[in-house]
Amino acid sequence: MKVAIVGGAGKMGKWIARFLLAEKIDVIIIGSNEDRLSDARKELHVEGTTDPAAMSLVDLIILSVPIASFELIVKELSHFVKKDQTVIDITSVKVMPVEVMHRYLAGCLVLGAHPIFGPGANGLEGHNVVLTPISDTEKTLAEQAKAFLEKRGAHVELMTPAEHDRLMAVVLGLAHYIAIVAGDTLLGLDSLADMELASGVTFRALMTLVASVLNEDPSLYASIQTNLPELPSIQKDFIDKASQWAEMVNQKDTARFIQRMTALRNKLELSAPGGSQAYQDMYRIAGGR
């Protein structure tokens, strides 16, 4: 088998290339920036080209491209793919990319996929991957991919593109939003160094989340935020609840605060038993001493 990775000179594209090469799979990377391709060729020791016609020589095409330019790229590539080829995208949203692939790549077998980890991951062990087939033939491909990935330690779930995007609105969208807003608030106080000197494990865990998000690619995070249809309503709910908690604090309503926090703890225990160990988990994540 030979695989072409469109966007193979990017961080995630290179991660996939290294993974496939370790599996003894032949890889070619395709991109639009010759300088980045040159660097990636030297780093990975693979073929690399700016010519999309090279896709005609492979069995599988993996699209590792920005969400914002996804449709434009797929439309351009549609002139070079063959009807018997398989195309998989790995964007962080799924409704739009799956629809775009079906619109422009008629005759190809396509599948939406989302590896829910970044290019810093050391292999697949313990990581989640979502596959989003929408037909019987795609489901067959997804089951084959699931078996391959789970054999290498991944946890794989199959769901519809819409189900994926609803989940990602919380798992990625809300989590990123909280980290960005928290970072904006903390960095606006102009006393971060003093805070870190006096911090405990809770603050260090918060700063770990903030730093991990703020040090990533802003264009990627902007694309995720603006391409998850249900995220705005979730963000609104978060803002409303933040206002309610702020009101309790401002009014010094201790009784109501305790009552509501206790109710939340009880609800959490029903939804996710074992939450009492969360502080110890946070301690390890934040490097507590």
C-alpha cells in the first residue's frame, strides 16, 4: 500500500507519516509550500511534492489540512483523484468536511476521522480516535480501520458526523474557550509571576491548561471555535452560569453557594463515579509536591 498525506509537511501530517513509516507503509507527502516540504522530506526521508497529480499513484489519501481551507483544497484535489481511491480526512470537525468530500469526490470511498490528540503524542496507546461513516461501505472501512488502530492501543468510537460535532462542542470547544478566557483574565492582571510563587496545585493545573492551549496554533483553534455549530449555545450557557455564580459571590450568599456546589458534587458522582480521586489526579498532572 502507498499513502499520500496532503498537508504532510504540517505537524500532524508529519506525525501520521512517522506512524505509517513505522508500520512499513510507503508514504508520499503533498503540500503547497516547497520550503516546508523540503524540510519535511529531509526529516522524514520520504518523497514530497507540490504536484497534486502524485495522488494518482497511491491507494489511500489522507487529508491533514486546515479547516478554513478544506473545501478549497478538496475542490482542487478532485481533479486528480481516481474513483477507486480511498480518502480520509482528520480535521477536528466532521459535518462540513464529510459533506464536502461527498460533494467533490463522488466515486471515491471517503471517511471522516478525528484523532483526538496532537502531534506530541507518543504513539496511539491510550488515545481516542473517532470515525464518522455515513454509509454501509464507509462503515465497513471504519470497522477495518478500528481493528487496525485498536490493535495498536487506540480507543476507537464510530458515530455520525453530527454526533461527533455535538461532542466536540464540549470536549474541545468549551474546554478551549474556558482556557483562553481564563488566560486572558489571568494575564490581564499583570501579576502572573507573583501568582505562580504563591500558587497551589489547583492554580498550577489551571495554568497547565491555559499554557497548553495558548501555545498552540491560533488559526487552528479559531477554526474549531467557528466551525462547531452547537458551540455558541454552550458558550452562552457557560456565561449565564458564570454570572449566576458571580452573583452568589457578590451577594455573599454562602448558604446558596454551598447548596448548589453540593448538588453539583452529587450529580457528578452519579454521572462519573470516582470523582473523589480527581484532586490526586490533578496533583499529578500539575506536578504537585
